[in-house]
Amino acid sequence: MPALSFPARSWRQRPARTLDATVVYVMGAIAATLFAAPLATVLMNSFKTPAEASVTPPTYFPHSWSVANYSALTTSSANVAHSVGNSAIIAFGAVVLTVVVSLLAGYGLSRLRFRGSAVLFTIILAAAMVPFQVIVTPVFIVLQSVGLASSRLGLILVITTFQLPFSIFVMRNAFEAIPNEIWEAAEMDGAGPARSLLAMLPLLAPGLLTAGLFAFFSAWNDFFGALILLNDQAQFTLPVVLTSLINGARGSVNWGLLQSGVVVSIAPCIVIFLVLQRQYVSGLMSGAVK
């Protein structure tokens, strides 16, 4: 009678897997703490009184919670509330332009193949390696020659231009991830290029959200471009205005007021990312297998 054989499963496998999972969770918790600690410190300091925020050595938690710093943001000479509106306008304009242009460019580079399309795509990607600081003077001269110097529209166009290489890369991958059978089915139903593109928008949503998120983060947090290209104080964005929150004798910094402004600056980015993080990761991974 032949001997019965069972799959070789060692009792040691389960403890080993548990140990691996524990190490991963511990390392993840340490990394999360390192990233969250500065944010938590800024948040705690924003609720301190001006005297407590400047005390040495600093306290970790507020002895008396106060929202005076947030109230002072609206009444300060820097006019933070107005700068938030400027940042929102510039971010919204950059997101809309980036999404529309990258959508059309990704469709053309993926579906409308032509001679030299691969070379053109390579040139577009190579443009991402040019830092803005290197060409800031020519950019300012061009904007001045077309009457867009020191204007929010000019800054929107500049931010969109520097976001397009990555956004076009993401959208081209998003189009490549759609099976050809779906495009063929749309053509058999009599849909032209425009109707086919509109029909594919639900499938392209992760890529569009990824391109839009990157454009929003870049426009909302832009400091150097806004500082150089905007000369009118009424058009300054939030990052530029935050640098002017210096009060007191000999240029002492009001840390409570400044860090409350930092909280206002980072809050929209955190909220938007947490809400759209699943689509964001999916958009980055679209077309990766191809």
C-alpha cells in the first residue's frame, strides 16, 4: 500500500510571516511618526498664545489653547485672507489648463500615432529636466513682452508649462492602459474621435485626478515663481505672504501667527490628498504593466 503524502507545510512558516508583518508595521509606524511629528508640532504651536509660542525652551503642548493666531491672520497687515484667494485662483487656473492640455496631448500621442511622435514625446519629457530657476529671466522677459508680467494669468501659464511634461506622461500611460477592444467597440458604434474620448473619461479619471493633484500642489505651494513674477502686493499668493509675517523689534518672528498661516497653507493639500489618494495611486500606476 503506497504511503500517503501530504503537502510540506512547516509549522514555522506562520511565526515567520507574523514576524515579517510585525517588522513591516513597526517600520511603517516609525516612518509615519517621523513625517507626522513636524506637522503635529506646527499644529500645536498655532494654538499657543504669542508669548508661549516664543518661550525658550519650547513647550510641546499649549498650556492654554487659543485661536487668537487664526483671528490675527484676517486682521494682520499681510492680508492673509486675500492671499488665500489669490492662491486659490492661480491653483484652479493651473489645474484646469493642465488637465485639458495633458488630456488632449496624451490622446494624440497614444491614439494618433504619426512619424516622430516618439521623438516628440521624448522631447516633452526632457523639458521636465530644465529647472525653473535657470530660465526665470527669459520667462519674465517673454511675459513682459506679451503684457502678462506681474499678473496671475502669466503665473498660471508658467506653472502649467512646467507641469505639462509629467502630466502628459501620466495621461499617455492612462490612454495606453485602455484595451484596444474598447476603442474598437466605440468605433463600431459610430463614435468619432471626440465622442470616443468623451466616452473614455470615466476610465481616464485616475490619470486626470493625478495630473490635477500635481498641478494643484505645485500652484498652491509655489513660492519662487510668485515672488519673481508678481510685483503687485495685492496679487501675492499665500506662500509669499507668509514670509512677511514678521513682527516685533529687530525683526523677531511671531511664531504663533506664522505657524497658524502654515496650517492654513497645508490643510487643503492634506484634505484633498486624503480624499483622492486611491485615485491618485491608481493614476500613477496606470499603464505601468505595458
